[in-house]
Amino acid sequence: MPYNKNKQQAFQAAQQGVDQAKDAYESIVVERADYGSQLKHLKQEVNEAFEQINNALETASEHQYSQLQQFQHDLKNIVQQVNQE
């Protein structure tokens, strides 16, 4: 059972990382004086989420694998949106 538990924990960590990156993205306000600081925080959250996803992909079930790919897609969209601003 430890393998399944680790697999689930890895998936949950990836999911939480993506949620934190999305929250950081949604809280950015371009007009604020600390916009650069907000971007730095977002970059850190996105990088951590990608790392957690990559870790989870190593042990993911088929269903988790497709969800993790969707998480990667969501993060790439965030990066794309920020680069367009």
C-alpha cells in the first residue's frame, strides 16, 4: 500500500501546486506598484507546480496521467497569458 499512498500524495501535491499557481495568477494586478514582485511569485509557483507534476507523472495511474497533462496545459496557458500582458 505505500506505493499507492505515495502515488496519491504526489498527485495531490501536483494538484495543490496548480491551484496555488492559479491563485497567484488571479491575484495579479498590473497597475499595482508591486507588479514585478507579483510576477516573481507567480513564476515561482508555476515552476514548483511543474516540478510537482513531473514527480507525480512518474507514478501516476492512467486517469491521473491525463489529469496531470491537463494541469500542464493549464499552467502553459497561464504562462502564455502573462507573456501577452
